[in-house]
Amino acid sequence: MPTLNGFNANEVDPNFAFEPIPAGKYLTVITESEMKPTKSGAGQYLEFTFQIIQGEYKDRMVWARLNLDNPNTTAVKIARAELSAICRAVGVLAPKDSVELHNLPLVITVGLKKRKDTDEMGNVIKSYDKKDAVAPRTPATAGDNSTPPWKR
């Protein structure tokens, strides 16, 4: 039986499920990257963890999976193009290791997409830009009447 070394739940705030962040542009850095096997085992994808570094959603995470090793050549082509966009956004055009892309600011454009496995809405990264190319903005605020209150 695993030992919990004196853990006391009274001393730690509980972790609640996070709702997806609203669609918009966010200033981020890549904090982690790892090659993982695909569900079928026929390939591998490179998973990036992006951490938002400013604004209302500071410290929230968004993930991207790039199918760099896959029997589907179209999936590989898309993944390589996405990796190229990430490299250009952070200014590292020929990385030898994904860690070279870590902790360099870039702007990601986040959208919402229904997940096939749960039918719940989840975040998807739609584009990557240099931090100075696009002024990141947080999604609609309370004063913006074009977005319903439950989506702010």
C-alpha cells in the first residue's frame, strides 16, 4: 500500500475540473514536450504543454499533439507544418531537441472543439505567432455584449 507521508487534505485546496478557456489569443511558453505512442501503437506523437503567462487565464495549460511518426502521411505533413509554425514563432528554426523550444514566449490562438470521446467542449490550438506579431488579448470581458455571459 502506498504511503502518503503525512498528507492532510485540510492543508491543500482541492483540484476542481477546469472548463475550457474561451477562444482567443494568449501569450504562452512551452513548459513540457514528450514523444508518446499513438493509441494504435503504429506511431508516435510529440505532445507540447503550453502555459499561459499573462492575463485572466495565467498559469492555465493548453496541449498540442503533433503526429510526427504516423502511417498516415497526411497526418505527418500537418504535424510537420504545425511544428514549423511553432519553431518560427519562437525563433528556433532547426531544433535538435524539443526542449530547445521551451520557455520562449509565443502567442497561440485557441479555439473550442467538441471532443469525440466525451462530447464535451475542449480547447484546440489553431495557430502560433511570434509574441510581437500579434498583440495577445484576453477573450471578451463583461463590458462586451457580443459574447453571452456564460462564455466569458
